[in-house]
Amino acid sequence: MKKGQGAQKNEINRFDRYTFEAEDEDFEKVKTSFTEVFPKTIVNEVKSPDLRMEYSMNPYQGCEHGCSYCFARPTHEYWGFSAGLDFERKIMVKKNAPELLEKFFQKRNYVPKTIMLSGNTDCYQPAERQFEITRKILKVCLDYRHPISILSKNALVLRDLDLLKPMAEQNLISVGLSIPTINEEIRRKMEPRTSSTYNKLKAIEILSENQIPTMAMVAPVIPGLTSDESLNILKTVSEAGAQTFGYSLIRLNDTVEPVFVNWINAKFPDRAQKVLNLIRSMRGGKLGEKRYHERYKGEGNIAEMIHNTFALGRRKFFADKEMPKLSSENFTGTKTQQLRLF
């Protein structure tokens, strides 16, 4: 059983014709490595019809947080890596992201719309302490008066309060903290390198005290493991200052499935089969679901019970709360670049 990580081994890359499987002791010696990559664009247009965001941005590829259920794991395979341990230990760093973002803002016909920072991998994962790419991105957004929303599992977001506060004053920022559980014992196994439950709740409290719009993302909801916490989570984050919440049911697509199955058998052997069977009951006998809209709805009694629980939690703990809509009306566009010439 591997400590401090979600994946228990490297899964076979579905695009590789040949594979090499290292011995367990080899993995124990491997430290996290960082490779600079040079993308031509940093802003991604989101075309999924069941997602509200229109643009997303990811300064890192791969994630040290080590969540076994992470839907982004299969994207690592396109780079020739495994969705297993490689996803957590071989991180690609996009140092040119701030410059690419500025060029994007300067496009002649660009119409500003809120960009989700961390649509795929976490922008405040541990690597951010060293590279500060997210911080530089926020500076660009502040310069251009461009709205941005953040979603993270890491209280490191508090480091950038000096940027978030003036952005909030201009209605340019919202922050979401991902809190799938408030049971610290489960959290340490589910999200081995994320911030502790206490620190994430403290982050919500501090952000709210500084008038920065804040939400909680309860995702994924795992039946038989975290689903019994739902109302308690909503009560706790509401009291900490969260203005709204989101949630999603777990789904294990492609290579995420073997990573999660190996993880839950290693970390929770006493309830592994129960959890997997409950997931199958929500996914038509499978563990994954790719169909738009259906992937968030699920099916069957367990899925319906979870949806009803969150509806009750919204009425009980968030009835008088709402998130402000971010503004793009003060976007400066090419004006910022022109001013820099003087």
C-alpha cells in the first residue's frame, strides 16, 4: 500500500503498443519531477453542453494532490505517460502561461467572459509554491480587469490575498474550495497531498471575511464512503462563509477506473466492494459514464437519494445566500498594452 499518493502503481497507457512495468521498489525511489512545456495557447474553449463555463485554463498538467478519482488522469496519456503514478509524479509546467494569456486578451475581436482557472488540474497544487504561475496569471487578470473563477483543493490560495482583494472589489473573482469530505481520516487517504480539512475550511472563512465570493465544491460524492456526510458538509461550509455550493457524483471513466479500484481495495478493503457496487447502481451497471448530462445525473435510488439530500441542504443552509455575478464591463483589452508603452 503506497502512502502519500492515490495511484498504487502505473496503469498501462491505452495508446502505447509496448509497456514496461517497474518493480514496486522502483516507484518508491521516484521523486516528483517537473518538465517545462511550451504550449501555443493557454485558454481552452469549453464546448461541453452540460458545463456552464465557456473557457478554462490550466497552468499545470498532472497533479501532485494524488486523488485517485481525478477525471483528468487520462489526459496524461496523451503526453506518453501513465494515468497512474506518472500523473502524480511527472508534472508539466507551463511557465509561458501568463504571456499567452496576455496575447489572448489582446485579440482584436475578443469578447471577455469568465475563465475557470483549474478546469482540469489544480492551479494551486504544491508545484505552485515554487513556480507561482497562477499568481502571475492573476496579476494579468487584474491588469486587464478580466473576470476569473478559481477552483482548488489547496489553501495556498490565501497566499494571493493581496491580488484577490482588489479583484473582488471590482467583481472580477470568485473562489471555490473542493471539499468532498470533512472527515480528516478519510481526507488523508482520498486526497493525500491536498490541504487538511481544517485548512480548507479556514480558507473559506478568511476569503469570506475579506469579501471574496467563495463557494464549496462537494465532489465527488462517493456512495458508501462520503455520501453520509453531505448535509454535515453543507452545514459546515455554510457556517464558514461559503455563499453557495456545487456537487457531482463519482464517475470512473477510462483509466481512472483501475486507479480508483486499486486505491479503494488498498485503503478501504472492508468496504471496497460495497462502494464499487453502489457506484455501479448509479451508472447502469458500469463504473463510468461519458454521456453529456447523464454523467452528472446518474440513475437509480442511490443517485436520487443523493440529489434529494443536496436539495434539502440548499433549502436548509443556503436559502438566503447567492454568489454575485462576475463583471467584464471594465475589461481594458488592448488599452493595457498601450498604456505600458508610456
